[in-house]
Amino acid sequence: MGEELGETDERPIPPPFMWACDQCVRWLRRLALKWDDPEGCFWEQLRTAEHIAKDHPADVPAQHLDGCELCPYYARRDDGDAGLVWAQHRARGLFMPASLARLM
């Protein structure tokens, strides 16, 4: 990811459920190893969020109520995959800085 993060936009410490899950730990580790890679860690971000949305749905945070531009869009969608994509969007905030997590 390479860019400098501000003090208020640092990577959050993932919640305990992620550390208790072997698959989450594997994805977090891959993400950490690729974080400063010039090619980025986009794939690792996607896979981590997908895993959380599919395997830990009760731990996915609720809709962002603080002016998130994407949550209202996802809430209006009614296609079959909208729920999973929206859950991935919300899950990214568990392990990514908000400025990056809310880009998709």
C-alpha cells in the first residue's frame, strides 16, 4: 500500500474473533506481508473480507451511520449478491484503515 497513513487512519487491531480463527489469521498474515508491496495487497483485502462475510456473518459490523457514501447504495440493491458485497464492505473496517476500507 505504500502510502503514509495519518494518525487517525492507522490500521485497526483486528477483533478477537479474527485471532481465534486460523483462516482469519492466515489472511491477516498475508495482508501484513503484502502491505508495503509496490503491487499492493488488494487481493488479500478482498479475500479477508470475503472470508469474514461468509464464515463470520454475526461479527460483520452494522451499516455505517457516519456519512458512508457506499452503505446507502448497498442497502438499496436487491440483486442476489448485494448482501455479501455489502457485508464485505463493512467487514473491511475490521482490519483496514477507514479511508481505504470504504473505497469499495
